Amino acid sequence: MPTHALKRPALLALCACVLVAQSMVAAINLLIPQLSSSALHPSHSEILWTVDAYVIVFAGLLVPAGALGDRYGRKGALLAGLGLFAAGAAASALAAGPAALIAGRGLSGAGAALITPATLSILMQLSAPEHRARSMAAWTLSLGLGGAAGNLGGGLVGQFLSWRALFAVMVPLAAVLAAAVAVTTPRTARSTGSNPDPSPSSQLRSSRGGPYGTLLLTAGLVAVLFGIIEGPSYGWTSARILGAFAAGAALITAFTLHALRSAAPLFDPRVFSSSRLRAATLGTATGFFGLFALFFVNSQYLQDVKGFGAALTGVAILPLPVGMAVAQRLAARWAGHPRALIGTGLTLIGLGLLGVSTADAHTSYWAYSGWLLVVAAGTGLSMPALTLGVVTSLPAHQAGLGSGLGTTARETGAALGVAVTGTVLSAHPDLIHGMGPALRTVAVVVLVATALVTTAYGTGTGPAPKSTPDREPALPRSS
């Protein structure tokens, strides 16, 4: 299949898949009041796990899911992900108790972990080099639209329907998307490990290395993400949170040592010798750190302070996707200047957050939405260049791994943004007194990180040097 075989129907199908997967990160937040008063009678802890289960499993499985898709078949991984996503949604819609709802959310998160890197990897494989920036812009716009769609859909369901309706509608929607992918999206050449040592003992080590490495990395990321997400609830110095961080550090260290010794690792940690990859990963986390800090306070401010209903709140955040869409069209024109786009975009996110931090009960919605547009413009300018920076820092046949790394950075940054904002808010008597200090804290972190990212990105050298034996096969197999 030629590398420039991407057609518009395939692009639309792939972007729709990632939009739907991303929408379920945000949609549940607007259903919390209805869930709390539902017949399930969830406790406060069970509500938190209902929200977090999707994100923790999603983020924890992204890197192995991306690497496995590259190795065993991207289209197959995408279709399997849609199946898991639908199964989890069905389990959630039919849940008779909180435990079943949480399990269903986690299963959908595992599906999303397969969907997201596979879509970007297929786009990278099928797009001609001169069109890759445009494809990245469409993909990252779908992420932003997914957040907006989740807020809007969650608000409408929360105000007019049962919470079960949100999950029930995802089942036929996933089936339609799977059919669209099957019809429109061609299979791509998969990468297979090329081990220079053909001995049986070497092959045995390779076959054992993948699952063991996957288990270590996934468990380590889940432990770290648990600590980040639950830190504000249990206290950052509690035994549970410190234990989670210690376990995460130990497991990731074990994964790193295992990968450096393995004949065919899940991915080689030495890819981070590329300063551009490090900068693009940090920049991606920084952008979503700021964006999700805003998301965390946005719905509370509009509902609790301004008195908007759930449905109107979903509509009121439309400046965010509109601003992203307009900015990404500009970003596609300036794709040849990624460092300027990244620096300008991340700076606008920081400045926009400083502007939002001045809002109070008397601030008009139009003034508030103006600052939302500034944050949206920054996101639209920076995220396509950062996404492309992560993916192109790896060899082309590892695009799924690059997507997994980038999306893990997004979800980790998002979790940190919520955690930091929640921690600062908890030190104040109410939202209106804590919102300003919380967003100013986040804005300062964003602006400091922006300086580090733009400095390091300027010294990047392109693709990381290959230090693993996994290389593009001479005769690619279709998968």
C-alpha cells in the first residue's frame, strides 16, 4: 500500500474514532450529580473511581497498545479497540451496581487505548510527507472536539435523559465506526522485530520479553497515575499515595532495566536520547496540564457561580473547539516553523489561564469566553506541531508507539492539571476564592515549562537514533 493512500473517507472515519474515544473522558463529569442520586447509591469513593477508571486504564495501556499495534497490525488493533469500547459501554449501561459500572468504564478505557494510537499510526503511514502536518492537525482537532462533544453530550444527557443513555448510545455508534473503518481504511505494512541472533534461546527471550515488559510498564504507569489522580482525595503525604508513587517508580525502573537487556523490547528507552522527543513530550503534557485545569473549574464556575444549567454549560464551552479549529488552520499553513508554533501556542495557553483566573461572579460570559478563545487558540497552534514532533522523532514504522507516548503525555498532563488545581482549591473556602490562585499556579507552571520546551526543541535533531534491533522489514507484510 503506498504511503500516500490516505483518502478523505478514511481520514473522517479515523478522526471520528478518536473523537468518540476522547469524548468519554469528559462526558462523565457532567453526570456526577445524576449518578450520585441514582439507584446505584455510589459512595464518594465509587464516584471518583467511576470517573477515573476510564482515564487510568486508557493512559496506562497507551504505550503498549501503540507498540503492539505497530507490531501485529494497526487496523486490527483499531477494530479490536472499538469492540472493547462497545463492550465496556454496554456493561456500563446495564450496570446493576457501582462495581459493574467501574469495570465497564475500565473496559472502555482499554478499548480507547487501542483506538487512539492506531488511528494516528494509520494516518502517519498513509499520508504523504507533505500532507502529514494537515493530517496531524485534523487528528488533534478531533481530540479537542472530543472534549467539547463529551461536555455537550454529558450536559444534554444529564439534563434530559438517564445517565445510562450516554453509555447505551455508544454501543451502536462504535458498531457504525467499526463498519466505516472496515470499508474505508486500508491495511498498512506492519513492523516486525528483526532479531540479529536467530538462535532458539534468543527467540525464546524475545517471545517472553513483550508480555513481561508490557505488564511492568502498564502496572507502573497505572500506579503513578493513581497517585496523581487520587492525591488530592487521600492527601499527597498519605501512605496510600506515597506507596503508589514508590511502586510506580520501582515498576518503571524494572521495565527500563528489562528493556535495555531484552532482545526485542516493547520499546527501547534510549529513544529518549532525542532532545526533540523529550521536548515534544514535555510540551504535550504541558498543554494538556493547562487545558484540563481549565476544564476542571470551567463547568463548576459556569454552573455554581454563573447559574448555568448542565445543557447550557455544555453549549457555553463551544468557544474552545471553535478557537481550536480556526487556530489549527493557521498552524497547518505555518507547519514549517514548529518551534515558533509551539512557543506561541503554549504561551497563549498560559496567558489565557491568567486571564480566566481574574473571573468572578460579576464577570460577563462574553469576557470569560474571550479568555477561553485565547486558551483554545494556543492549543490549536501548538498541539499539531507537538504531536508531529513526538511521532517523527521515532522511525516511521513505530508511529503507533509515538502516538502512545504522546497520548500518555496528554493524559498524564491532564491528570496532573486536575490534581494541582484540586489541591489548590481545597485550601480555600469555595470555588470563587480558590479558582484564581489555582489557575494562576497552573499558568506559571505552563509558562516556565514553555521556556524549557522551546529551548530544547530548538536543539532537536529529528528522529532518535535506532538502538534496538527492531527495524523495518525488507518485505512488509500487510496487517
